[in-house]
Amino acid sequence: MFSQDIRHALRSLWGAKSFAIVALLCLAFGIGLNTTIFSIVDGVLLKPFPYADPERIVILRSANAPLNVSNGGVSYLDWRDLQAGKQAFASIATMQNRSLALSDSDDRNEPARYAAAAVSWDLFPLLGIAPVVGGGFTPEMGQPGAFTEVLLSYAVWRDRYGNDPDIAGRKVMVNGAPAMVVGVMPEHFEFPNNQKLWIQLTPSVFKDPRDLHSLFVVAKLAPGATMGAAAVELAARSTSLQQQFPKEDGDWTIGMQTLRQAFIPENVSLVILLMMASVTLVL
């Protein structure tokens, strides 16, 4: 019976070729659109971030109502104070976007400028990401006045140095100053935003004033700590900083966001979901 129905349907379609072609094209178009949009939904909204325990990683943001600032950075001195008294957080790391020129003393490669970041030594351990060649930053490298050490992205290591296995320890120039390569980060790792080089943060910012809120702060909850406990701790620390430094921190508060809230704005999620609903209707 079923086979007879199939043969009847095929004969009917063969007799109305134009209708059959339009129907097939519509189905193909709808399925293709749904596949494409679902790939976007899966990649942006469903897949977890490629870090260790991403659900326990948060971004610390400052806010200042009189200045109409809601997603500001944190000052270097405030970051140090947050580190010193942390309880709900296992680690509080930080970074600052940079643009760095990389050159080689032997003139084998042309100087090139890359999107980069200055990071605290504990940022990549917090994320659970380790270099694939050489080593990472250490607390000693992050001291004021320390010699500049640089981590390369996999792409820079591959394209500029031909996957040289002895790259760690190579002397280079960063923004015209002597530096040394300490390692290479994994392929496709470009945290937070297409960065290709990373240097230590503290040597260049330790003299920054407390009212310069320029650091992007990443924290990880301590084992057993909840988001609620972390929020209470941040509120208490904000109040303490306001009282200790009324001139610099009087109107500033510090809160937190999940990785998804920080990197995928709510309006972006809404647009993607609306697109998914639209193409589903097409199908």
C-alpha cells in the first residue's frame, strides 16, 4: 500500500513538473537556511566557552551613575585590593588591550604590528590554557621593572617563524625595546579578541593612578562559592573602596557578569533567536 502511494505521488509530481521544482527549491532553501542559522545558534549560544569551568568564570565591571558608565574597567590599584581580600574568588586576573610592533634583531623578518594584550601572569592559568611551546608567565615576570617577556599566538609562530621548535628564548624587539619569547599559545587561542601577542601587565601600569579605570578583569569563583556569595563580596569591597578612597572611588561600584553576558550582548542573542524563528517559519 505504501509503495503504491509513493508511485502515485511520483506520477503526480512528474505530471506537474513546475510545481515539483518550485516545491523542491523551497524545501532546499528552507533546510539550507535552518542549517545555517542553527550552526550560528549552536556556535554562539549553545556551545560552552573553551575554557576550564567556564560557568565559574566571571567578568568584573565597574559602574559610575553620575558619569553614566555601566560597563567600565577597573583601576590597577583597585584590582590589587580586590586580589588581596578575595574569599569567594579563587583567582582575579586582569588584562589591557594593546597594539604592539614585533621585530627581530637579525632582520630576517619585516617588522609587523599586531593586536595584543598586556596580561597578569595568572590570567591564562585561570582560563585553563597553557602554551604548546615553551612556558607561560610567572609571578616574577610580573614585577615592576621586569624584563619584557612575550607570548606568541600560534599564527604568529607559524607564519613568522615557521613553527621553529626553539622559539622559546629567542630575543626580539617589542615596540622597539628588547624582549624575549617565552612560549607559544595553542592554535586558535586569541583571547580576548583576535590578540596575537601577550606581554606582562604590571611593569607598564603599576604607576597608574587609582582613578584610571582601564583594566579588563576576569575572575574565577572559588570551589564551593556561589554567584550570590561573590556578588555580596563585591558589594562589600566596593563600599570599602568608596570609604577608603572617596575622591577616586566615591561614585564607583564593582559588579560582575557571566562570560555569556559579557561577550554576547542581550540584543545579539535576541537577533539570532529571531532569525532562527524566521527561517523556521520559511521551512
